[in-house]
Amino acid sequence: MKDRGFYAKLFFSTFYLSAFTFGGGYAMIPLIQRETVETHGWVTEEDVLNIIAVAESTPGPIAINSATFVGYKVAGFWGSLCATLGVVLPSFIVISILSFFLEPFKQLKLV
């Protein structure tokens, strides 16, 4: 089992990628590659190609699948959990904030 610092780094790396990448999962692929191979050295170039192939062939969003597989490759179950939460949480936070503004808007008669 890795130390907590590693899991935090994995979580915040995927959180950052998800929060500041526009264009969906396919736009995240080069950034995932740069972050995991070049910046941290967690996986190899060949691993990234295999991860993308598996992520595309499994059901679900490619960004979530890729993060899950990278996390599992480098730190097992807990790594996949941290990476997946890191990818999902930014969207969840934004949607939750928007829902607070949407509800009063729906109550307007004009709408």
C-alpha cells in the first residue's frame, strides 16, 4: 500500500485535469499522458496506449475509465478510487452549484 501523500497526489492530479480540461474525455487523453508519463513517471507510453484501448472498449466515459485504469495500474484498488473520484468530483461540484441557481429560476412565471 502506498502512503497517503501518493494517493493525494494521484487524486489532485486527476482533479486538476478534470477541472481545467474542456472538450470531454478525448481532449483529456494527451493531458493524462503528459501527467502520468512525463510529469510523474507512473506509467510508460505503452501503458497509456493500453489504458486508452481498454478505456475506449469498456462502457462509460473515457476520462473516467482512463483515470480508473491509471489509478489501478499505479496503486491498485485505492489508487483507482482516488483517481476516479478526482475525475468525477469537479463536474459534480459544478453541477451542484448550478442546481442552486436553477431552482429559483424555474419558479419564475415567465420561464
